[in-house]
Amino acid sequence: MTHRYCAARFPRMPGARPGVKGNRLRLIRETAFKWLNGTTITYAFYDRPARWKAGESQMDVVRRAFALWKSLGIGLEFLEVARVRDADVRIAFDQSDGSWSYVGTDVLNQPRSQPTMNFGWSLTEDPAEGLDTALHEIGHALGFPHEHQNPIAGIEWNEAAVYRSLAAPPNRWSRATTFRNIIEKIAPDTVAGSRWDPNSVMHYPFEAGLILRPERYRRGLTPKGGLSARDRKWVRHFYPPIKAKARRLTPFQSTPLALSSGQQAEFTFTPDATRRYTFATFGEADTHLAIRSVAESPRDAIAEDDDSGTDRNARVTMRLEAGRPVRVQVRMRYIATPGNAAVMAW
């Protein structure tokens, strides 16, 4: 074994109340750890302790990888910040810990004192491998799992050979880590699309003897490198470019949400007085509602609520100052009949 692999930190999939199943459950889980489109994801590099620090050439590979994801025209922004504790994605270069990342918005659930992404080998020794490693880890941070664990792939493993190979250098993985990152299949109701992409940057390369079927990969599987056509398609699917101008919400007026499952709407709201305001969605739909500052910072939502898998609607109540506008974002996680939902502020 010569390949060095990422040991992603996968989140536990959220549950849903009894009766939530089928297409509704699939669509809720498919977007469970995806960011709201239009989010600015902040990142920073550690400069202490020494074992987490890297030189500029290493950090530049990661910066280039962020730029390559952004160059696809997606609706996310990436912003490097100076203070690690202010960052969503906190990047270390601990050479004793392998390469890994938390997945999607699960980075927000981690202690601010700890990394949410690590690079465990040089990103400049082999420039092509180093860039693919950075693209892969950022792909996890965007919410994408390992493509070789896609149940649609139909991969049948030589499990004994896989465990033996990954237990050896350079990975030295336990059986649990190997199972979690290679052999275990992703739950079918979390998979977007109907195809397997062996060229995805989220796919490991595999040496001969690890894959039994499909038979054409018994001699090994090596992705082409870089972002595949399907990588580009699906990141744009979840994070499409934001072209439409945000509409204005008027207090006490219901605004229809002409959204299909997975789509998102953007609004602006300017308080006419300093007081508490309530924002809420209405209708039989699963929605993620977020209120964000316009003036101060591109960082986190001021407040948010997600009613997915419940019988209630999303609602946020908060104090706002007169004349200081906010952004209101609504992501439609699931709706049976598009158009049967609305949002209102009062």
C-alpha cells in the first residue's frame, strides 16, 4: 500500500419523527449537512502549536483548492480570516494525525479550540496529489462524502485484503477506521443522483486486489485527478450561483415561496422600529430559515431554525434595530407540492 487516505470525521445522521419516510426523508437527509447557499465560509490556519503550523507553500495549496471550488461559479464564498477562533474551517497540519475533515455544517458543532480539518502529509512533495488532497478535504467541508462508499457503485470488496492493506504503513488504520471510510456503504437515502463517479475527487485510488467487482477494477482504480464533471455538476446543484436580486419582505405581509425541494429564496428586511420581530414559514413543508446580518460581517447567521422532519414550521424571534437591514434565507428542504408555502415577518 502506497496511497495515503483521508479518514473523514462523518457526522451522525439526524433522526426524524415516526412517519417521516420515503422521498421526504431522503430529501431532508440529502441536505442535512449542506450549507445554506449564499453563506460565506471562513477558514484560517493555525500558527500554534508548532505541530499544527505549516509554511506558506503548504497553505497556498489549500488556498488554491478553495479558489478552484469557487471558480465553478458556486453561490458560496470562502474568506480567509486572521484569527483561528473566528473561522468555521480551522486548518491544522499535524503530520502525525493523517488527513481528514469534518463534513459540511458539522464543523459548526466542534469546539472552537480544535481543528476541523487536518493535512497529515506534505501538499507540495507531489503537487498533483497535494492539490487533490486539499480539494478532497474541502469537498468534505462542503458536505460531500466519499464517493467509493456510494451504494450505487456496487463495489464488492476483498475485505480481508482491504483491512490488511490499510493496517500497514503509511495509513496504519484500525479495522473500525477502515470500515468507516471504505467498506461501509452510505445510506441510500442520503445519496444525490443515480450514478457512481469513479473519477470524483472524493474517490480514493485503490491498488490491485482490493476490489472484486466491478471486475474491470480488480487490477486497481485510479481517478483521473482534479474535479470531475460530476463533482462540478453536484456542487453547482447544491450551491447554484445566486443571480436573482433578493426580494424585500414587508411587515405583516405573507410572501409566497415558489420553491421546489432543495431550492432557496433570498430576502431583505429593514426594521422600521427597534423592537422584537418574528420571522416564520407557513405551509406543509420542511424549511431551514436563517436571519443574517447585512452590515457587520459575512459570518454566521444571527439566528436560524430548521423544522425538517417535524409537524411545526420554522420560526425565529429576535430584537432588531431600526434601519439596520438583515438577510432572510429560506431553504426548502422538502415540499410535496411546490408553491404551497410562504414566509412572513411581523
